[in-house]
Amino acid sequence: MESLTLTDVEQKYYSDLFIYCDTDNTKKVASNGRALDLFRAAQLPSEVVLQITELCGATRLGHFGRSQFYIALKLIAIAQSGLPLRVESLNSVKDLPLPRFVVGKNEAEARHAALYQDSDSQGLYPASAAAVMPRPPGRGLQNKKGTPSIDFIYLCFQPEPTSPVVSPQQSPPTSPPSWRKHKRQTSGGNVDRPAVVAPTGAVWTHFREPQAGPVPADGMWPSHSPPPPGQESWVSFTADTPPSIPGMHPSSVQESTTIRTVASAAMTNEIQRQSSGYDDPWKITDEQRQYYINQFKTIQPDLTGFIPGSAAKEFFTKSKLPILELSHIWELSDFDKDGALTLDEFCAAFHLVVARKNGYDLPEKLPESLMPKLIDLDDSAEGSEQTADVGYSGSPVEVTPSKSPSMPSLNQAWPEMNQSNEQWETFSERSSSSQTLTQFDSNIAPADPDTAIVHPVPIRMTPSKIHMQEMELKRTGSDHNHPTSPLLAEPPELSDEANLPASLKFVAANTVGDGYSSSDSFTSDQEPTTRQRSQSGTSPEALKVVAPPPPPPRPNASHSRSSSLDMNRTFAAAAVAGQPQSSTIAYPPAVPPRPLPTQAEGASGGGAALSTTTSPQQIPQQPNFADFSQFQAFAASEQPSSLPEAKGSGSGSGSGSGSGPLAPPPKPVRRRLKSEDELRPEDEQHGPQKSNVIAAVLATQPSIPRSVGKDKKAIQASIRRNKETNTVLARLNSELQQQLKDLLEERISLEVQLEQLRPFSHL
Amino acid sequence: MAVCIAVIAKENYPLYIRSVPTQNELKFHYTVHTSLDVVEEKISAVGKSLGDQRELYLGLLYPTEDYKVYGYVTNSKVKFVIVVDSSNTSLRDNEIRSMFRKLHNSFTDVMCNPFHSPGNTIQSKAFDGIVSGMMVQTASTV
């Protein structure tokens, strides 16, 4: 259709009417129904109406779209003003009065028309008003629910029965500056309203329309704003001077002859219409919302912020509602029960205040349309039933109550959740403390003060690959007595274990089980040891898991196997000993220290010699020896004090035992040292026993180098003896380890208890 | 199901008192009043660790032949008293606790209302609703 330019007033009016007619909310108006009624109410000859519909194109479309509707309305206006119906005249006619619709069924329109009419056409108003007024208020009660009949007027008038015109309120018409509690209770049925209406219109800043107050006021309700009364109260809120209230009319609407009356009626009408049409008296119109938002800004410039309760209290106290009612309004609108109002809550509260001032009873529960939503003005027309007295449903929407409890419960849930978070934090603290435990472990574990045990090595709680490899190697190497395959199988098991501590402990246990490895662990860097310990210390469970250490090295494994294992072990040991974090097998296996000390203490020289001689042959089988010799040699060479013999032998054998794993001198030396230290403490702990054993072992050692001739037998014998010694020492070691573990466990449990007992300060 | 529910302010005057059989209210008022002594006693008894959380729920204050009185104190010395009928299948402690919790929450909501000044009687409909929910449903109150 042709483009249509409408004035603001017209725009509002038309949209209002359109919405009114658009019962289905489909943005289309059927040719029948309200539109037809409306047109008929225009009191134009039917052929004109037909012509109009044709012109606007509705006949083509079969329905009235928004533009068609507007065009039709304009044409009606044109027709009513006596101008010929021409499409061209749509835009050309200036100052076209708004289309008038006669009271009849369409009292609303009539009123509406009246409203929108210039003040000049007052005559019309009274008539229409009068026409409208007389309608039994009772009728208004019906059709809340969008019944097509345009009985909103009745709704308007409904208030009549309920609220006698509040004459006192009339008087205050002048009180707009203050908060006029609005008389609208009667919802505009009263003439008084007009007074209010007028001021409302004028006062309402939004509606500073060029036209009379009422018009804009009406224009304000294009959508179904529930309590139009609200608008009046708006007025009071803004405290603008009331426009001509003095002219307030007697309660009887019939007598209203002033625009105001009509205006009020119309307003009421409008409101009614809208509400009846849309069944949601609690809906906030755009204008109202805008107004609320502005008011909100005056208190709290940040629209996303809160209005504290005290400020809200002052603000709403101005409305002169009884505190009890304000309290109730607050209860309804403070959705999250936080003592502050968000924008949505504020709008809801304001709306309720307005409603209350205008006579609507407060609902028991917050109407859904007032519930704070993320989206403004949801278009959910709630079928709010009217409350008995007001005709507007107090709309006890059931939805609301469910939300309110949930909100507070949500809020209450938060502290609990926060608490649990805190508890989680404490838990993590605990775990971190256990980490500290492990650190302590490292200090405790090596009882050797002399050895450079205490490195500030960060305890690695998670198994690093390298570490795992080390551990595995240790494991494999440690148990040289076991056949290779089982051992080899074990590392995979180890690696499979998710439980690092367990695996580590396993490894540790393994090392414990194996005298060599344990000694290696001791003698080698403290790190792996500490790591193991720390791991073990980390969790009691780990301790317990690892409790069953791997079987102590069985002394009766096949030599070949054992030798190979030894190789592995020595490699692992070397690796472990040499570098805690480095890749493992970098270092040649440290020579198992066991034999070393014995040899060193004993006839180290012989051992060395033997090792040298046998090393090339028996390296694969008896890497121990080779290692020993190497070890001895190196150790001896490097430790003049304790191992003179060893040194001698070491030096002698060192060069010869090239075939053996080329343990870098430091490794064996260190291990040697450590083994020495270990032996020393062991000696200290076990007193003479160990020394006896060692002595015994040592005693056997010297024979080895001597029996060069009877290599095999001697070697085997010595091997056996060594193994026995190893076993003994290993057992000793395992026992000590077990004791250590127990102590660590105790310590951990005590720490845990301490943590538990300590009051949670952050709670 | 409570027979009478009362909220007593810190200064020991009632903020809210409501009983079900409206015809014997005075008796309940008296009962609640006397229970205040027990409440005070219990409060002072727990005064050893004032900093720590004192148990808000006081438990059974005293039983009489007809009914039992339970008490609950908030941290601001506002007391809640619930009187339940003895003949009632004795409510479990948990239920009483949950009733007090609900009361406390509802009371907090009332306090949050800026239009309510502490010290005034509680006139909140929401609070009334909660209390009604907890009261014994006698035939008359149906």
C-alpha cells in the first residue's frame, strides 16, 4: 500500500486500535470481528466501509495487516471528516482528526476516539462518556478474557462499585506534586479519574504530547498495560502539577463533560480494553517500564546495579502507601530476597505500588509478568483472573511462588556450596601437607648423616616417565635373583599401576627386598630414595598398598638370570644413584655395594683381583663381581680411610674391569660411600649381628680372589655366600624399611588428625 | 505439626505469636513466656565458647503433660519457640529442626524487608504462610 505517514498521535492511536483488534496476536486483523465492529462503529455508511477496506487492500489480502489497518483507520478518519476517500488523500490530508468510533459496542473506540480527539470535540466526549458510563459496571466484570466484546469500558467502570470515587482524592488532584495515591482504584470509572488522568497525561513526562494530556496518556498504553491507574499514579510520582484537576467532576461519569472526564474514562477504557483484551493486568507497558527505569536511574544510575533496601524504602514511602502494604509489595517483588532491588524487581515493585495506589489489590503472589525476567516485557499474556473486587485478576500466577522459594533456597544453597568449597580447599591443603610430609620423608629416610643425602630435591609426586623407568629398572635390577621374565613383567605392572606411590613403594620395597638395590638407593642419590620415600609417605594407602614389598631377592635364582638381572639392576642402580632425574641408564650400574663393603672391609684386594680376572669371563654372569671389582677398585681408590684394601683392589681391578658396566667412578664411589654409610648405620642398629654377618661375608670374600684357579667353583661359592649375605642384609634392610614405613604412617596419621582438629578458620 | 509458634525478640517481647486453637491462646502465651527462662538458661550454659558456633537449636525445652516446647535461638538472640502437642506422634528431632530452619529463613526474609523495622511485630504474609504451613491442621482451620 502506499506509504503512510502518521503523526505520533495517530501512530499511537492506530497501534492501539490494532492491538485491540488483533485478538489473536498474529499481527493480522481479520476482516471480521473487532475490526469490523470498529469500522462499523465509525458510523460510516457500510459502503464507505467497504470502500475503505478495498482501498486499504484488505480485501485483497483477506485480512488486515498492520499497514492495511492503519490505512483503513486513516481512511475512516478521512471519511469522517467528510473528505472523499482517496488513496492520495492518505498522506496529503493534514491535521486529520483521528477517526472516531462511535460508542456502541465499541465504546472503547468511542472513548478512545474521544480521547484522541482534540479538546475541541469535547462534545463528543461527554456524550460518549456518558454513553459509556451508564453501562452497568457489572458488565465490566466479564470479558477479562479477551472476549471480543469491547467491554472494557465496563472494566473501566468496574471500579465504580468497588471504589466510590474517592472524593478525597479528588481534592488532592492538586497534590500531584506529592504522591497522590491514586484514586484510580476505581480504575477510571470515576469522573475523578479524569482529574487524575488529565494531570497524569500532562504530568507524565513521557507523554508530553502536543495534544491534550489524556491523549498522550492513552497513547501510552498501546499495549495492554494493566493498571492504567498506574499512569495516574505516575503522575503523582512525578509530582508534576496536576493540570486542571479542579474541574473534577462528580463521581458520576455521566456528568462528565470535560475532556478530562472523558479522558479519564477513555484512559480507563483504554486500560480496560487492553487488559480485557490481553488478560494481563499486571503487564508493564513500555512506557511504564521506561518510566520505571528512569526512576530507577534517579536512585541508582547503574541499571545493572541494585537499589539498597533503605533507598527503596524511602522512595516507596513517598507513595504514601501504608507500610504494611509496602512491606507486602516488597516481599512480592524482592525476588531473590537479598534486601536490594534489581531493575526488574524495582519495576515490579513500582508497578505494584502503582496498582495499589489505583485501587488494585495486591496479589498474593507475584504475577508472572512482573517477575524479574531477563527479557523485558515478555509477551506472555497470563490469563489472570480478576480479583473479585477489582475486576482485574490479581492473577495469582502459580509460577511465581515456585520461583520465590527456589531463589531463597538457591541463595541458601550457596553458603553450603561455598562451605563445601572451603572444605575442598581444606582437603587440598591436607593433601599438600601430605606432600610436605613427603618432603620430610626425604629427610628422615636416609639415616645417614654423612652422606650427602639431603638434597632439596623437589619431590615428584607424579611419576615422571624417567622416574618410572628408573623405578622399573630398579625393580628389575634389584631383584637379580628373580628370573628375568618375572622381573621384566613387573615393571610393566608397575607402570600400569596408576598409583604412583604404590609403584614407587613397590620399587622401594623392591629395593628394600634387594639388598643391593636398597643399598643402591641409599648410596645413590638420595633423590630416588627420597622420592620413593616421599611417595610412600604421601599416602598411608600407598604405604599400605606397598606394604607387601616385593619378595626379597631370592638368592637361589639361576646365575645366568641373576647375572643378567644384576646387570639390569646395576644399571638401574647406577642410573638411580647417578642421577635422580636424568634418564636412567646413562650410568653404568653401580656396583652393588654389598659386596663392596665386605670386600672393602675384608680382602678387597683379592676381590678386586678376582673380579678383574673373572670379569671378562663372567661379566654376563656375574656382573656383580665385575661391578664389585670395579666398585671396589674405585671405591678403594677414592676412599683411603675405610677401604684401603678395596682401593687397592679397586685400582687394580678398575682398569681391568672394563668389560663390566663402565660405572663412572663417581657412581660406584658414591654408592660405595653410601653403602658404607648404610652399613655403618646398619651396624649401629644391629650391632654386632651385622658386623658378624658382614665379617662372615667378608671372611668368605678373600677366598674368592685367591681361588683363581678354581674359578668357577670358587666364584660360585663366593656368589652363593654373597647372595646369602645379600639376603641377610636385604632382610635387615627390609625390616628397617618396614619400620620406617610404619613410622611414616604414624606421622601421616598424626598430621591428618592435626589438620582435622585444627579449627577451620576460613569457615 | 505445631500447636503454637512464637517469635520472641531479643528483649523478650513477642514479635509474633500464633497458635492454632485460637480458643486457648492465653495458655500458650503463658507457656511460651515461661519457656523463655529455659531458653535463657540454655543460652548462658553454652556461653563457654562464645566465639565458636553455638548450637542454634536448643532442643526440647521442657515437656508438660500436654505438650512439648522446643526452642531455637538465632545469633541475634531472637528466639523461636514451637509448642507441639504431646499426643501427636512425637515428631522427630529432624522435623523440628527443619521447622526451625524454615522459620529462621522466613524470618530472615522478613528482616530483609526494608519496610520492616526490627522490633516491630512481624506482619509479613509470607511469614504467615510459612507458619500456617507448620501449624496443626485442625478442622477449624481447614
